[in-house]
Amino acid sequence: ATMGLGYLGHAAVAWLSDSCLLSSALLLGMAFLAPSVIVIALGREAVFGCLSRRFSRNSRRAQRDGAFVAELLASVPVRVGQKWWLHKEHPDTRFAIGDRQRSWDMGTVVDVQAEGFSVARSAATVVAEEVWVPMPVQENASDLLLGAQSRLRCIEWEQMTPGIMQRTRPSASDSGDCYLLSRALAPGEVIDFFISHSWDDDAAAKYQRLEEVANAFSEIHGRYPTFWLDKACINQSSISDGLRVLPVNIMACTQVLVLSGPSYASRLWCVWELFVLFAFAPEEAAMRTVYLPLQTGIDTLDQLRHFDAMAARCYDPNEQTRLQRVITAVGVDEFNQRIRLWAAQFQGSS
């Protein structure tokens, strides 16, 4: 756990020093601090100001910044004594759908090694059970960036049908077909739009909004736009690899389409996408982000005006803990306020 904290602190200090010119003595003293301690030591205004300057640069630099955010997430340490949820082989039907215990058993980390860690299952059993969990892959920002760029793909509007926006849990062959709808980027190509959405929201309403965007874009540019859509641009046989570099994918796109439906603000991965954009450079993020409320009869804008990142959830409780720890370390109150201010400018548009 100590090694994990040192790795994370060193990564953050090295990244900050590149643009903020912190003194060598201060850097050395901070090399083994976690992000929250770094933020406290420097002051939130200094950290946010420094990061804002970096996020206002060109696309290549933006992707580097995305890689740093990805490194922060990958570097969250596992500590003895923390909760760790173990996925059940089959759903426990004694618990209702939506109840975490239907699919997960709570455990406690009892030992941490370089290669992995042991989790003692908390469920009532006759014999105490410990489960070995391999340590999540830890990569630095440079490696994450190279990996993301080598796998970066887009899907052209002509390949998108209403069915692609439906929430399904496809078979391997189906997911493979969906991945084949996307293509690798040409040299120097930049993706036009990143699609930020919740799979729980209405597929037809989302596709209708995308169709409006595609047609308007075509009228202006004489071509249809390219998109980054998780279902098509992440190889479904290695989803974790794609999610690990999600910040790079976001920053590789010219604009982000927020397809805001009833469940959007409650889905933590959607919140994470907004965090990558807004946590460090809210002015630029506001210009790059296109708010598109879905026509569902629900005031989704009001949800964003009362946004609370810590109220959002995701299916994997371990991912939820990691995401929330990074958001908290950087400054959840500031992030919440920036999303609320961003939403306030759309008063009357939903």
C-alpha cells in the first residue's frame, strides 16, 4: 500500500512540475504523497490553476493530460483493511435487482503483495474463505498514452443505426460485430464527437439527438461526423483496457456530446467523463461540451443543476470506490459547483 501511495504521489508531482515549475525541494518532499495530500499542500487554487493552463492546449497535449488522469485512476492503491467486493458466479435471487448483494459479496483486504492481494469474504460461511485477487495493472501516463493512441478508433455516422444505442449484453460474436463497425484513425485525424451517455436511457431518444447532430454537421462541413462510442470503439473482449484509458479517448475528440437522460447524472462513468473535462479547465470544457437533453418528459437539466458526483453509482463497487477517491482527492465540491454552473446556462432549453 505504501508503494502504491508513493507511485501515485510521484506521478502527480512529476506531472505538475512540468508546467508549474515547483521547486526541487518541494517536489522531493511530496514524492510520496497521495493526491489529496498534494492538493492540500499546494492549495486547491494553485493545483486547479496549474491544471487549467495545461488543459487549454492543443489536441496532443490534451491527450497527454487525459493520460495523466488515467494514471491517477490506475494508481489508486489497495490497502489492508479496506472493503473489496467479490463478484458472485451466479446472481443471488434472495436480493432484489439493483441490490448490490445480488451480484456481489463484501470482503476485506487482509494482505497486499506486489502481485496481488487477499480478500476475506464477509458472507456467513462455515469455513472462512480468502480469495486471491491479481493486482490491477499499473502503468504510467506515457505507457497509457501510447496504448490508447494505438487502439484509438472511431465510428462513422453511416455505420450507426438506432439499434447500436440499445442496451444489450451481446454474445462474443455480437460484440465483435459491433467493434468491426468502427475503424482505426487515419494519420492526423481527430474524432469529431465523443458520445457521453447512459445505457439505461432511451435508445430511440438518443439516436434522434445524434441524427440531428449528424445532419447539422453535414450541412456545415459537407460530410458526416465521426464519433467515439464505447460499444463500438472498445474491444468488448478487453473492456477493462478500454476503460482504463477512457480519459485519453475523451480528450482525443473535438467535442463531447452529453446525451442527458433521466439516469445520466446518477451513472458514475458518465460523471467520470464530465470530471475529465470539467475538473481542471471549466471554461474550455464548457465550450467543448454540447448539452443535448433527451425528450423524455423529465427535467434532466434540473438534475445537473443539483449535481452531486458522490451520489452517482456504477455496477462494479470496486470501480466506484476508485473513481470516487480520485474525484474526492482533486476536489469534489469544486467539481460539483462547476457542473451546476455549466447547467445553469441552459435554463429553459430542456
